[in-house]
Amino acid sequence: MSLRDKSVLVIGRPSGIARAIVDAALAEGARVTVAGRDADKLREAYGETASAETVDVTDDNSIQALAERVGSLDHLVTTASARARGRLQDLDRESLLKSFDTKVIGPVMLAKHFAPRITEGGSFTLFSGVAAFKPAVGYLGVAITNGAADFLTRSLALELAPIRVNALSPGVIDTGIWDALGQDGKRDYFEHFRTHNPARRIGDVEDIAQAAIFAMTNRFLTGVTLRVDGGEPLT
């Protein structure tokens, strides 16, 4: 199934994975709407290539208002996340709730308000993550959030059928999120994963964008979490 002339809504920041998915969908001929907390930044980033809207996935009224403005659409992709990183003793209730609210409850509410507007053959794509399948010290909050998103995907696939619902689970992807480690820290971190995962490379945003296009266009794919992680959980 082609994305040509299909309407695609992508929720997320105007950079990284969300940007790559938008660019890939536009290249496929889709009509794309982007949405996030700062519509002005989205308009600045995308210009006239995509329509920009405001949404806060932790606010039900904001989600409902977006659904009413967008109307009918073919595919919805949400990349919104809030990571609760740190060891157990460093975690707090507020960061854990924000993580779940953004990446689990947010998609539930998006499904509630947008499902009646998704056309026949349409899809809903959300995000899990490699931490759900390979727990590591310091990633407890991330792991349980991603695990919940993985289970949510299967539950929604049943409840929203025949709308197809899938998730993407990225491994270590070269995005700006790792810049906080500093140049040397990022280099060493990437080198560790590059030399240990079976793919022998670090993922890039285009790898995830290609998976998103596949999830949107494969008409027999639903209830699946596509693990685009270089085989990292195998090690």
C-alpha cells in the first residue's frame, strides 16, 4: 500500500526520529501534519512542507481538540516520550508518572479520540524501546514504560481492529539525545554498542523511519512491536 496522497499525522519534536519519519512520509507522497507542544517551532522547521498543529499528549482536552481540527486521517504516528532515567534510589514518582503519562496513557487517549477518524486500511504507530526487552541498571523507569507501551500495542490492535496498531522499538540510535554525554562520552558509548551488537553498527534515524513506513503500509501487520535495535537484546 502506498502513502501517496494519504494523510499522516506525526506527533513529536521537529528533529531526530520524528523528523526522519516526516521526511520519509513526504518522500512517499503523503500529506503530513505535524503536532507538538510548540507549533511555531514545527512551522519553522518544516515550512510549507507540512501543516503544524499544537498538542499536549498529557492533556485530554488538547488531544480532543487536535482530533477535531485534523478530522479524517489515514495514519497516526506518535513519538512523544519522557524518559525516567536513573537507578532506583534516584527515581521519583513525578518523573515516573510523566514517563507513563506521555508514552502510555497519551497513546491510549490518542487512540480514543482518533480511532473514529482513521479511515479504512489506516494505522496507528506508537513507540516502545529496547529497554523493554533488555533490562539494564539505570533504566528501570524506561524499561517499565516501554514494556507497558509494548503490551498496549497488542491490546489496542484487538480493540481497534481493523485499524492496524503497531509499535517501533529502537535500539541505540544516533540522535541528539546522546550529546549530553559529551563528545568523548558519546563516542565511547557508541563504540561499546557498535562492537557488541550483531549488526556491528549504531542505528540512525533513517532506520527507524523506514520501519515506520513499513508499519504504515503493510496491510497484514498489526499487534507487532518491530524491534529495530541491531540485535542488541541478543547480547
